[in-house]
Amino acid sequence: MRLTVGLAQMYPKLGDVQANLDQHLALVDQAAAEGVELLVFPELSLTGYQVQDLVPEVAIRAVPDDPVFYQLLEASRRMDILFGFVQEDRRQRFYTSAAYLSAGACLHIHQKIYLPTYAMFDEGRYFDQGERVRAFDTRYGRVGMLICEDFWHLSPPYLLWLDGADILLLHSASPSRGLDAGDRLSGSRWVELVNQAYASLFTSYVIHCNRVGYEDGKNFWGGSSIVDPDGEFLTRGLYFEERLIVQTIDLNQLHRTRSRLPLLRDERPDLVQRELARILRRDEA
């Protein structure tokens, strides 16, 4: 089975939900013309990243009677869509969220778990933390979603792998930070290494969409990529440009890789559970 993926490496307008919605719908039109079956947008694609005090103004409800959410639900009748937004729940708590829409329905919402409050980041001041890591079923198999800082920690992708995810959908608003020993951005190099490591260790597809553009002195580097279960990049390295990146993946590669490298078969979550319980008991002592 083959799946054509679109990575919408876009430049959202900060705080302008309507303009960003229009851009999402235009990208759906473009992706449909290129045969895309799954279209992935970056973190907070509907609002821009540095929303800060605008959070209550740009938040939407993840329900069909929300006019913005409804239009994206309707667009998902043409292809599956993953997009990022500020989510308001029924008790006026706000989350950095990602929604997976398919055939006019919302299959899953992931709320960002790890909110960075170091260096240039202050997300914990404006958002509540998510509390769940769950894989879910789609017409293309079982997948899991994570948002930026979530996949800078090993435990969320590991939990998704154990929960049956064969495709990890990662999206981010990752800004440029420093150079490595050569001429590459250190942040982009680190993310690419992590994506390769997850694909290899979990013998899964890793699909990552990162935004581009500028906000409040921050520059976002793009570099959206897809890594196959052998840890090989199928596409990567388009930095700083707005672009719809289209790549077809072969889902049968999961079978071929895992037949050769049965890491999932040999994994021991019961051992992990016992040792974590021991470590937590020790920390409480």
C-alpha cells in the first residue's frame, strides 16, 4: 500500500486565524491537485507560534459547530488533514493542540504535553499541559501525533510505538538556534538526527512538518522531512522556504524492515514497567 503525503511547510500570520484558515484551504486545493492523501501542517499552523496574550482571542473549540473547525472538517472529505491550533475546552483551558481529520470527522486530538519554559520559550505561562499519549486508527493504519517539545523526550514516541503506531506524525514550530561545528543550524541537525533515531529504533515511518518565517525576532527553519523504517530520509532539507512538499511512501516497508529487524517483537514493556516502578519508589523515599 502506498500513501502520498503532503508537508505544508507554511508561514502563518501571527494571530490572524481567518487568513491562516484561507491559506490552509488553498493548500488543500493545491494538495488535491497533486494527489495528496494525507496533508500535514506545522505546529499552531492556524494561529502562528508567538500568540502569548492573544491565546483567548485565537482559540477555537474542536467541535463541528465552531465555524473554523467546521470548514477544516469539510476539507477533510478530500484528504486526511493534520493541523495545529489553540484549543479551548469547555472550562476555558487552553492547549497547543493538533487535530487529525478524515472524511469529515475528527479522529483524534493531541494536546502538547511538554511546554518549554527555557531559553527563548515561555509556553507554560500561556497553555495548560496535555495528559495523554495515545495512538489511533486511520484508513492508512495506526498512527500517533506529537508536537515539537514532545518528541525531544523519548517517552512519548516510545509509548506511541507500544500503543501500535506505525507512523509517527510530528509537527513543530522550531526556531533557528546557532550553528554546529560546520555550517549547519545546530537545532535542525539535532531534530534530523532524532527523527532518524526514532524511525530506526521503532522501525516506523517518521513524518515531520516544521514551519518557516519570522515572528518577534525568531526565524523558523522549515526542513520538513520523512524518514522510512530503515532510518533513511525520503525527503528533507528544504530550509526557510514556504513549500508544499509531496512524497509517496510505501507502507509495505514496515513489513520488510520488521521481518529483518524484529525490535518490536523483542521489546519488553513489562520490564520497563517494573524498573520504572522501582525508580519511582526510590525517588519517593
